[in-house]
Amino acid sequence: MSSACLRKTGVEALLAGVLACSPGELVTFRLLAEDMAHPTNAYAKTNTESWSACPTLPTFSAPLFPSGLPPTHIGFRYTASSPPSSSGYLETGRLCEQIDSMASNGKGGAEAERINTDIITLTRFLTEEQVKHKEATGDFTLLCHALQFAFKSIAYYIRRATLINLTGLQGTSNTTGDDQKKLDVIGDELFISAMRSSGRVRLLISEEQEEAIVFNEFPNARYGVACDPIDGSSNLDAGVSVGTIFAIYKLSEDAKGTKEDLLVPGTEMVASGFTMYGASAQLVITMKGGNVNGFTLDNAFGEFILTHPNMRCPEKRAIYSVNEGNSMYWEEPVKEWCNSLKNPAEGQKPYSSRYIGSMVADAYRTLLYGGIFAYPADKKSPKGKLRILYECAPMAMVFENAGGLAVNSKMDRMLTVKPEHIHDRSGIFLGSKGEVQKVIDAHKKYQK
């Protein structure tokens, strides 16, 4: 079928759909991608009674399609009680005529579709950040390059886990008592290898290792890293999203290269973030006093591409994420807070509950949509369940830099909590500023 025939069929389908559909429905028609070469007389039905001019079609369709990609469908929505007037059809005809005119002039199918060539990869992003700081030595950039290699490698093995027999238990437990999955061990080994190869890391603390790993071959390295190589690994066999959490510390001038060098509050971190392995690998990274930026792994390029610049956590959102199976062990302020979300005052709507069971996945959703993620300390786990150095503190830095809040079960700012040992635990509440404040207010009632 020729392009002209496809165009004509598409517009006829639009008109027929407008006649047949009910008010408020979304009507679509199909056009070839090469037909989207900047028509100047495009018209769209808006939420008013008249047809109005809109920008060029690729721009107009941006809310419906990924930005910058030529669309293959355009949607028209109307709210009138009856189909548009005949004059509306004439304006739709102008759109068809404009496309036909461009095709007859040799522009419609010949003009190359717009491709975004100004792609910001993580490598480019880090290099540009380094240039901004004249005092930078490049060590931090090299460390981050090693980190992204670890993320890419873990993403690869997770995608292929079922095919190459990497699901199931390893048959061992880590230092914190969790049963190790096969991928836990592989992820840990990948991280150790990547940090050693960078030559810029003196100390590495991993959830899977009882003691800190000291790279004595690099006595002048000035960085320490804490990580949970695969957080939420108990969900791996079910295909649930899991992730890697990391924190980067710059060692002091008098650091001795021992684990005590990293027993510091989260305010000492120079960068932190996480990578979620789900439908795609999503990397979120932030630096001290900086913005939060999100990158998506493009498997074709083999690069993390900047897709979520300057991420901000919404001020409030009626979503809470907590394991209510532990509610019988909660302290009274936590019970009262949670009950107030589920049973609000008359005339108010209850909150929606969203709990995946993987901290990275729950936190990433909370960062994007708002709400609160909570894993409070309780009578069963008086100090809390999550580890401070490589779970609580890194996430707290991400959320604070995105405009959110993070506190522990004593309502202290999470970033000021100093761990007593490398696997020390804490309760945590993090998310939208307004939602975390409700938890703080609930605890204040019991402090009087």
C-alpha cells in the first residue's frame, strides 16, 4: 500500500471514529513516521468547542509519546456532547492536504526523521561535572566508571539468571544472617573486582562480607565504598525488581585504612545512589549538595542515558509502603500513624498501600510518585532491620537532595546517625517531606 493510500485511510478512519465514538473518548489515526516532517497547519480538538491550531505534530504528541521520537499515532480528544461540526472536518482536511502537499513536493517521505544526537551518557555527565571543579583529580570519575561497569554486569546476569541457572539459594548465609542467593555471591564478586580494578578505592564494605575489604595494593587511594550488591534478592526467583545500593566516602587525610574510617554519619558521604534492575536498569545518583539524576541503561548502546534530570520527590502523596505483617510488633506511635492513613477523618480518602518487598523498588516508586516508605524498628527488631551504611544512609541522601525527608525510628535525621559497626541497623521512614512529617508529628504526641 502506498504512503498516500495509508494517509488517506488514516484520516478517513479518524472521521469515522469521531462520528462513531462517545464524547470524551480518545480517537486515534495512523500516519507513517516519515509523514511527521513538520506540517505548519496542524489542527487539534481541544477541551473547548472549537478546533484550534497546535504546534508541529511531533511536539504536539509529546505528552503521548517519548520526547523526540516521531509518533505513529496522534490522539484527538473532545468533550462536546455531539461530534465536531462540519467545519471541524474541513480543518482536519487541511491537515491531510498539508501532508499531501509536502509529499508532492518531495519533502514528506524524504526528510530524515529527527534523531536526538545530543545524548547525555553517564560517562559524559561525570566528565562534565569533573570539568566544573578545577580542583578535581579525576579519581572520583574513574571510581564511578568502575561502579557503572558493576551495575551493567549485574544487570546482565539478572536478565539471564533463569536461563543460566543462577536462581535459587547458594546454600550459605551472609554475615547478617540472610540466606545467600547465587546472584548475591556473583554480585558481590563483581563489585569487589570492579572496585579493585578502579585503583581508587581503599576500603569496601559489602553486605555479603563480614569484614571490610582493604585494598592494601592501593595505599594512597582516597575513597571508601559501602554497598549492598543485590538488595531484595529474596524476590529474584519471582522476577521482582531488585537493586544495588551504594555510598561513596572520601577518606580523611589521617585515615588508617581500617573499617573505623567508615564508621561516620551519612553527612560524610560524597555521593550515593542505587540501581534498580526491572523492566530496565535504572540508575539514580546524587552527589553531596547536588541534584538527583536518573539514568536508564540502553542495552543497544551499552550506556546509561540521562532520562530523569534533576529528580524531585513530590511534597505529598497518599501512598504508603510498609510491611504491615509486622504491625503487631510496632510501637504505638507507628500504629497510630498507620491507622490514620487507612482510617482517615470523615470526608477524607484513605491512603493507597504499595509494598513490593524490595527496598530499591519501593524507594524508586516513592521518589517518582511521592508518598512514604517505612521500615520501622519494632519489638522483634529493636534496632531496626535495614543496615545504616549501605541501605539507610545512601537512600536518605538521595531523598534529601530530591526535596524529601528521611528519619530513623527515634525521629532523628537519618544522615546524622553514626553506625556503631559496619553492619549496624536502623529503622527508617523516608519519602515526601509532608508524609514523613506526619510520622514525626505522631511521635511527638508520645514524647510529651
